[in-house]
Amino acid sequence: MIAGASIGFWIAFHAIVAVLLCVDLALLQRGKTVSIKAAWSWTGVLAALAFCFALLLSQTQGKQPALEFLSGYLVEGSMSVDNLFVFLIMFRSLKLDFDQQRRVLLWGVLGAVLMRAIFIFVGAELLRRFEWLEFIFGAFLLVTAMRLLRHKSAQSGPSRPVRWLQERCLGNLSHTRLALSPLLLIVLAVEVTDLVFALDSIPAVLAITRDIFVVYTSNIFAILGLRSLFFALSSALDKLRLLHYGLAIILAFVGIKMLIGRWIGIPVTWSLAFIVGVLTIFTVASRLTEPKQIPSSAQK
């Protein structure tokens, strides 16, 4: 057993990831555009595969790891949607064309897989060696939740990495010669942005489970669907303007769960139901409270 699973499980999982990345490349990297239908279809396939993987975990490792996987997958997936807001703002502000967006997201996903692996193994090892860190992680999640409640979502403007990129690098391209290409700088900005989000999402999933295999696989499955989900939601992201409040509530919930875990255990089924309920409520609320567009004839 290595980090919660046999070596065969680890090899098989990464073989599946490699195949899915190749399929993703074949589906989303060809042609001048990606149809909304194709993006939604591939997103649905990846979600179905994640559910099948949960069933496999249930058969091989038990019901508890399977439920923990689904909870971690939903938390990471919901955080990824908020991450997509940042990417959308970034691409709009930097005026990237469709092909550039596609290439940046591809490299961003590959970099995110590597970074999450490092963060998960380091974070889990720190929690194993220094149990008091769970109070630090829990408090950090509460602070992050409060920050999300106080401020508007990522739709409100470019993030710090984007502003730095615009002001210090891309704004001077016509006057300077850079050793790094503009596209590489944008990829680096995407990776920095994902790094910031990983600081929130990894502790959140570790609050649900300490099984490294479950944490890692749930994160990777969520990240694999990031590129297709971006193209599927690109026209609707602006409409999910209340989702960050739901994310704040979820982060506060898992933060409290981590803080009180030594004395009060919250069943994973309750956690899963709570996460699904919050995401559903705020997604529906975003659509119901969507401002109605005034017809151009009425404006005249």
C-alpha cells in the first residue's frame, strides 16, 4: 500500500488520466472553435467517469472512501468554477483569441495536476506529523470564507497576477524584448492563479478526508474537467454571480468541521448532502435573480 492504495491502483489511475488527457486534446484542441454541445458532452462524460470511479472505490475500499471522494470532487469542482471566473476575466482583459485560450488552458491543466500532487502530499504529511496544524488549516478556511462573503466574486475584476501581467509585462511588449514569449507569461499567470486557489481547496478537501489517494484522485478528476467546463460555461459564467456566497458557506462548513473534528465527528453523508444542497440553492438563486435585459426598442 502506498498513500492509501496499492501500486496497481496508482498506476491504473494515472493510465486513465493519460488516456483522458489525450481524448481531451483530440476533442477540444482541433478546429477553430469548440461547440458548446461538445464541451458539455465531454464535461458530462468526465463527471460520469468520476461517479464510476466512486463506485469502484465503494467496491474495493468501502463506502466511506467513495463518499469522501464524491465530497472532495464536489468541493474541488465548485472551487474550480470560481477559478474559471478568474480565467474568463484574464482572457477578456488580455484579449486572447480562442486558439490562445485553448492552449493556455491546456498547459494550465497540466501544471495544475503537478502542483496539486505536490500540495496534497506535503499537506497530508504535515497534518500527519503536526496534528495541531488542522486548527491552522481550519482557521484559514474560515478566513477565506469571510473574505468571499465580504467581497464580490472574481467577476469584479482581474486578479493580482493578471494586473501584474498587464502592467509590468504585456503592457511593454511593443517596447521591450522578452526572453519569455507573451503566451508563456500568460500560462505562468494562470499557474499562479491556480496556486492561490489550491491554497483554499486543498485544505478544504483534507478537512473531509486524510486518505491521500482519495484527496488526490478527487482533485485530479475535477481538474481534468476544467478545460471543457470553461468552454461549456463561458457564455453563462457571468450569470452565476451568487455562487461565491455558496462557496463561502461550504468553506466555512469544512473549516468548522476541521476545527471540531477531534470532539464532534460529522458523518460524510451529511457533508455530501450539505455541499450538494448549497451548490444547488445558490446556482438556482443566481439564475432566478438574474437581471432582465431591457430590449433595445424599449430603451429608445
